[in-house]
Amino acid sequence: MGITFEQPKLSRNQRNGNAVFRVTLRVPYDEKEIVKKLGARWDREKKTWFVMIGPTRSINPFIKWIASPVLC
């Protein structure tokens, strides 16, 4: 399971040219409170932690929990 980026469906008011991505994280159970305090959320259906990354939130605090970085 590697890193995944999903662009959520945005309303017309949210489509202003700023990209927002959902990044799935691999978080050990004993570190779940740490990512929760950093702003990550739990997806009950997919049973994974994720964070929304965009112009107002950096991926940097979550680097530790990204399984495999994306090289461009």
C-alpha cells in the first residue's frame, strides 16, 4: 500500500483553482493519536487514515506516515 492522492468532489464555490488532495497515510495503531492531533482523519469505510492537503495545509508533518513517496 503506497501513497494515494484523490481529488475530492468540490462544490462550485470551492473550485477556485486551488488544488486539494486527499492523502492516505499508513499509521501504526500506537501512533494514531499523534496523527489525529496533527489533523488527520479516519475513514471508516476504507479503514485508513488520511489528510487533506492543499494551499492551507502542508504534507510535511505527515511525511513519516507516507508509505512510499511519489517521484515526479
